Amino acid sequence: MMKNAAFIFSDEFLRYHFHEEHPFNQKRIQLTKELLEHTQALNSEDIVPPRMATDEELSLFHDVAYVDAVKRASNGKLQEDEGAEYGLGTEDTPIFEGMHEASSLLVGGSLTAVDEVLNGRANHALNLGGGLHHGFKRKASGFCIYNDGAIAIKYIREHYNLRVLYVDTDAHHGDGVQWAFYDDPNVCTFSIHETGRYLFPGTGNVNERGIKKGHGYSFNLPIDAFTQDDSFLETYESALRSITHFFKPDIIVTQNGADAHTFDPLTHLCSSMKIYERIPELAHELAHEYCDGRWIATGGGGYDIWRVVPRAWAQIWNIMKSDTIATGILPRTWLEKWQPKSPIKLPQHWHDTKDAFPNIPRKAEIEEKNKKLLTHLLKYTRVQSQ
């Protein structure tokens, strides 16, 4: 019998771990999973274990030489100068023991999600271990070793021959996935992110439109720093509805970075939990309208792992499983377990309180700039639809 949704998870996801001081901390997946379990939204029957991606699957996107370099780094056998060539051993992406196996499992989680949905075992699937959108064909970047999103989309194209809409709501531009399909008219990429004027990776301009046969299938909304909920949602929903109508995908793949929140330490956007309730609602609605419900979601960025990521990511599952967001007070049992381990006071509610709504003096100016960007993007979808 088909499940409504599959939750891809293994404790081994936590092995993707650079070092204790690194901001990318997969404990956030455990925090999310347990939050859902404490609300009884997730049970053992929902959980599907990931498989390990094979070398052949990794090479759907990555160069064989790069995969070999990651393997050698994983075993302490990669020379420092070689590591620099492949983006390994940098401050952002340090080498750690077992990195090939840990990274391959995250990729395998996204491939498992694809097969769960496209083999008819579930309408939707969630792999919070995935979303490593900065990985390139032959180089690690921005905390990302293997690009599970690009590999999963290549896998969908090769094995299922479906048109894929990739939607990236991370505060950082989804550069690795965009460039992977920049000349492919069967994959449409849309990234809403903080402008690259202030934030890594510095790409994702509205005029990055694709090349060759893929021209017109790449969309970007580089919104201004300090953007708040209303402007984010107005531009995002208008753009996504228009892009989806233009492209008419067979399946939607979303990357759900949770670093656009005002509490996030690495970015400058100022959203609240309000956007993390609406983002999965909209993906769910459009998947059923255009794709017979086929929707695969991954994790991504998110560096306030205590206050933000568990609540944001849990809402993706809540929508997938029951088409309802959670509201009210967080479960006491979850708070009692994790508060002693948290370096900061945990929120008590699913929604944000007034401390998450800073006063932004440039608010009107920011909103106007974002509206102009949206107008520019919508012009592209109208022209292409004619």
C-alpha cells in the first residue's frame, strides 16, 4: 500500500561531521526527528533507511577523479596540494576520516527518496541529510562534498525520464545544482536567496538564465539582505507559481535550507517561522496540482540548530504526512531532554515570539527592490510562455 510520505533516516547521517567547531552540524537532523516523534507525527513505519550511493551513481554528476580524491582523503592518503585542487581540506570543507562513506550515504538517502516516490511506495519523501547544493563536478565547496541534489536529478532523468523542477529556498544560492543543469531544458532550477553582494557564493543573479537549449530554464531571486517575511513570501510565491505554470514539471525536488531565519548566524535575512510554514505548503499544493503529488524534499543549510532548524524542518514532514502545520506549544518531553544540552534558551512554541522580528529601518526600500526583482523574473516566464 502506498504511504503518504517516507522519512529517510539513519543515525549514520551524523557521521557527516567536519569537527566540533564547524557550523555544519548534523545533530539538527536528530533534533528534528525527535521533535516529530515527541509530537507523534513520526513513527517507525514512516522511516525508510537510506542506502549507500554507488560509485557509478556518484559519477552521474561528479568526475571519477574527484570521487577518487575524496576516497583517498577519507583514508588520509590525499596530498595537501591535491586537496586544494579539489576543494578538500579548506576551512569550509575540511577533511575528516570516513568522509567518502558519510557523503555517499547522504547521496544514497536522496536516491532512496527518489525510488520511494517514483516506484509508487510513497507520494512524498523527505531526506533531511541531503540538500548539499554547493558541490561541483570536480570540487567540494561550501560544506558540500557530494551534491546529492544534482545526482538525484541526474538519476531521475536517466532512470525515469521525467521533467524536474528544482526549488531551492536556502539563503545561499543553489549554485552547484544550477550549473549542473544550465544547458538542460528538462530541468528547471529556481533559487531564492540572499543577494550575493554580501553572501557566499556570490552568484545567483536574476540574469543567470541558462545556456544553449537550457536557456530560459534557470531562475533566480537574489533578494536583499534584511528581507522579512512578507516580502520573502510575496516574491517567492508569485515567482514559484509562475515558474511552475510555465515549466509544468513531472516531479518537484525542493532544497529546504533553514538559514533565512533572523536567528541564523551566517546570513543576513530576517524571516521568521512563518516562511517555513508556507514553503512546504506551497510545494505540496503545486506537486498535487502539476505532478500527481510527486515531491521529494531535502535539507540544506541552517546553522541555528537549536532554535530554528528542528521547527522549520519538522513542518516539512507535517505537511507531507498530514497537510497540516504544527501549532501551539512544543512538546515538554522534547524540551526537557534537549534544553540541558543546548547553549541557548530553546523556544517554547512552534511559532516565533516578538524577539524574532527586528526593526529594519530600510524595510520599505528593501521591499521595493525585491518587487523590482520579481517583476524582472516574471517578465521571463511570460515571454517564454507565449
